[in-house]
Amino acid sequence: MEETGDVADRPRPGKPSSFDEREERYMAREALKLPFPSLRDLAADPHYNPKRVTKDTIHRVLREADISSFILPKRLTDLTVGSR
């Protein structure tokens, strides 16, 4: 306040976010629609990723939306009763 005479916050340093909140919600919703997408597949899909951001950025967006990745075991079908 003493330097500028104003109590408003000054702009924060750093690069601005690539997505706004609406785009982040869209990305999370679309990721849940796909059966088992990998981050690499999501980053390569032009419909899902029109801004061509990296898979690390997509991972950050999904992590903030509490969506974590998981990998199914390859032998899951071998463990079912019907395949014995």
C-alpha cells in the first residue's frame, strides 16, 4: 500500500495457465468417457487436445480433478472363473 497507494493484488509471476476452468472440466469429463486412455493417447488426439499441450500438462489437469491413471493387469482374464 505504501509503494503504490493501492490495496489491489499485483499480477502473479509465471506463465499463465494453458486452460481455463471450463476447458479443464471438459478435459476431465472426456477422459472419463474413454475406456482406458493413456496420457499419450489423450495428448495425440486433436479432438481432445486442440491446443497441442504435452502429456504432462494433461496429467496435471486430470490430477487436479482427482482422476488418477490405473493399469489393469494383463492376466485379469486368466483369473476369471469362465476361462478355467
